[in-house]
Amino acid sequence: MSKQGQLAISERIAMRWGPLWTLFYRYGPPHWSQLLLRNGWGKRLVIGVPYLWLTLFFLVPFVIVLKISFAELRLAMPPYTPLWEWVGDKAIAIKLNFATYSFLVHESLYVSAYLYSLQVAAVSTLLCLLLGYPMAYGISRASPTWRSIFLMLIILPFWTSFLLRVYAWIGLLKSNGVINNVLMALGIIHEPITMMQTDFAVYIGIVYSYLPFMILPLYTNLEKHDLTLLEAAADLGARPTKAFFRITLPLSVPGIIAGSLLVFIPAVGEYVIPSLLGRTDQLMIGRVLSDEFFSNSDWPVASSVAILMLLLLLVPIAAFQYFQSRELRKRT
Amino acid sequence: MSPMRRSFFVPTVLAFGFAFLYVPILSMMFFSLNNSKLVTVWDAANSPTLKWYSELFANRQIMGAAWLSIRIAAVNATGAAILGTLVGLVLSRFGSFKGRTLLSVMTTAPLVMPEVITGLSMLLLFVALEQVIGWPSGRGVTTITIAHITFSMSYVAVIVQSRLASFDESLEEAAMDLGARPPRVFRSITLPLIFPAILSGWLLAFTLSWDDLVISQFVAGPGSTTLPMVIFSKVRLGVSPDVNALATIMVLVVATGVVFSAIFMQRREKQRQREVQMALASGD
């Protein structure tokens, strides 16, 4: 049979079996290896595999969360009502339930959890910046040998378990912990100070865990500064402090933004640190989400909490994305 | 010389910062040798002792969880290294194509996404998939591994991407001009150049998975309790001396690894510089 005839039959089958068959016929096994070798297809495969993975396991899950946030709670498995139902033969009834959202917005428990999370994240980010900036500055101006030793010391705790580093603070902060014992032995205090389960403990925990995320982007930025600018400023009579505020600080703004976002965004949803060190009378939103899901099995409320948190973080995340891609493009 | 050199402020903060970073870890290591069960009260009569270490190694639950975590972390790191390298390659070498922005968003977003959101969304996906296609049946090691790969491949992608950005495409172009096809160019030019980045990406992905509590807690099933989950449930009840021993071992292992790799990298860098100088000298 001629090639033309083959194609004609296949087109006819295609009319019955749909485009899938055409695809299989045209790009069937004998053609695969050749096609893959051809530049375009290898390229498509390289793009396609991670693309498919991220779409399936990162993007689609958010759509599902969004879907469940509009559902109603019911006692079944899965514990939520379907969003659409077949009505008759060809019609679909879509039920969007906004009740969960209005419940969240009007219930003071959730509102205060959101506000408290924002407050904790903002204060911790500020503390991280206040401690991290001078450190990054000091490291970037040290001699090359010291610089690599300092950087290693910054990164080292980051490679050890996050959970265990938070745990270490329990031993320091609790009523009969190291800090209280030392202060009492020195006679500075006579009664142990309550530090566990306070805002202070959460700030310490977050600053401690996220400090490398603040220091590293700042260091990358500060290291690239042209020091002759400072010399020029000094020659023109500017005092070091003034030169710092007029030259170094403005130049390091991208580093400050990147570091702050890397600390702020995950800190808003932080779960482990407030669970181990934080208050029991005021929960952070990450804890609320997890409690709704695991203790109350209320999937719609947990999903709505997640969606609202995401909306809250959309602007910071978009800003981070923008700076990150700009940073990578600039280096190319 | 920088004018800030004379100030005492920066060295003071630097010293304070490092004390802040290391005092908790050192105190944890110190008290792992304490005989008393009241971790922070030093029992001078019977300490130092290694009894919590032997108790740790005798604890079947912790050892089993640690072995499970190591296996998950290794599979995760390998998967994340492969996928992350592909993403890094695509984003920095493939120019613009349809959907590039979406890919770059999907790569950077997991870096900052709060863990509870990632965990919840992954779990809901697995539940939905099980309903629709019957896979994965139940949750356990497979679902934890998939979830870990998804968030840690972003870190590998960023590392590979910044490594690729640090050298230009001229070497690859030269190989193409000499008639090498893209797979060959990748194998003999690009891969050797980015291999250190892939290796550090692998290690980072390993640590991220080994360390992850929140996402694992969401997507784990019965019988797949990882080490962080065991530690968390112990630690919630208060300090416990064998956790101190575990922490000490982990810190020592990591510190040894980091120090050795730093020395190794420095040697290699020096050797490379020598070779470059020799090449330049012989070129004249």
C-alpha cells in the first residue's frame, strides 16, 4: 500500500478514534528514536519532564485546596461536599460555598491569629535584619581567609537539624534552664524569669533559625560593593557614618529586600517554633491550620485558612519572585 | 582601607552573633554528657558520662526512624538533583519559550512557601488522586518522597542556575560549532562544569528532606514515622537527654563534613588557579 493510502486509512480511523490515534500513528515507535534525536524533541522532553512534575505536584494541589475551600463540611470520607454535581444528563450544578470564608473573617479567633502571625513575622524579620546586617557587613569586609571561615560558621548551623536547634533553646529558656540557672548563680536574679511560652521565645527561635537566610543575600550584595566609592566619600570629607548611610546602605537595598522576604514569608506560616516555644493562649495561623485539619478534621476550614494565608503572602511572594529572577538574569 | 575599619561596633555584633548561633548548640552538646535526667542541672558527681548515647543506640524506635529518614532523604536527593538540574538548565540555557514564566514561578515559589500550605495541598492532592485513579493507595514513604522532591528540587534548580549564570555559553557554543550535538555538549561540557553545583544541590536536598517535619507530618501514613516526627513528639513533652545525644552526633557529623569539604574545595580552587597560571605562562 502506498504511503498516501496508509495515511488515508489512518485519517479515516482518526475520525472514529479521535486525535489520539493520529498521534500514535504519526509518532509511533519506529519514529520515536529519530524524533528524540532531533534537536527540538530532546529539548521538549527536557522542558516537559520537570514541567509536568511541578504542574502535577505544585500547581494542581493549589487548585484542589481552592476547590475544597469552597466546599461544605460533611461527615463522610472525604469530609467535604463535592463542588459540582451532575444534574440530569448534561447539566452540572456548581455550588460555591462562601460561608467558610465569611466565617473566618468574622470569627475573632482566626482574625487575631492572622494579625498575630504578621506581627511575629514582622518583628522577627526586623530583629534578623538588625543582627544580620552588621554581621554580613563585617564578614564582607574581613580578609579572604576570615571571610571563608565566617561564612562556613554561618552555614554550618543551617546544615544541622532545624528541629534540634529550636529544641536547644528549650534547654536554655525554661524556668530551670541554663540562662535562669546562670543568672541565679550570679545573684542577678532571685526568681527564675518566665521566658518559655512567650513572644520573646518565639522571636528568639525565629531569628535563630532564619538568621542565615538574612545574612547570605546581604553578604552576596555587600561583597560586590565598590569600596573606592567609600574612599572617594572620605576624601570629600564625609564621616564614615555618613558615607555608610549615603552609599553602602542605599546600595544594599536589594540584599535587604531579598533577605527580609526570605525570613518574613516562611515565618508567617511557621508551625514548629511557636508550637515548641510559643504562647498557648495565642496561636499563630500555621498552628490554626494544622489544628483545623488534624484535630477537627475540618478540611474546608483548613483549606480556606491556607487560601487566605496565600492571598496575604501573594504580594511578598511576587516581590521575591521578581527579585530572584532579576538577580539571576543580571548574572548571566 | 574602608573607613569603617576603626569602628568597634561591627566586630562586637559579629562576636555577639556567633555567640548567639553557637551557645545553644554547644550547651546542648555539653549537657548530652550529663548524668542527670534533669537535662540542664549538671550532676557533677557522675558526669561526664556516655550513658545517653548508649541509650540512644538501644532505642529501636529512634534508630528505625533514622534509617527510614536516611532512605527517604537519599531517594529524594537523587530525584531532586535530576529534576532540579533539568529546571536550572532550561531556565538559564533554553532562551524564552511558551510557559517559561510559569516554570520560573513554580520553581521559586516553593523556596518561600510556608510549609503548612505545601503540606496541606500535597495531602489533598494525594487524597484526590487516590479517589480518581486509585494511586497512591494510602500514604507513606512514596508520598513523603514525592512531596520532598517537589519542594527540594527548587533549591537544586536555583543552585544549578546560579552556577550556569557564572560562566558564559561560549564553551558550549564552541563545542556546537565543532559539530557536537546538544546531548554530547551537555555530557562533555556542561555537566562537568555544573557538577559541583549538582553535588551541593544533592547534599542540600538530602538535608532538607532529613530535616523536614511539617510536610512529612501531613503526607505520612501509619508506619512511616520519620526521625523529625519522633523527635518532635518527644520534644513536645519536654527536654530529654537522649535527644541531646542525638543532636550532638548530628552536629559532629555535619561539622566534619562541612570542614572537610571546605578544605577540599579550597585545595581544588588553588590547584585550578595554579593550572590557569601555568597555562597562561606557557601560552606566551
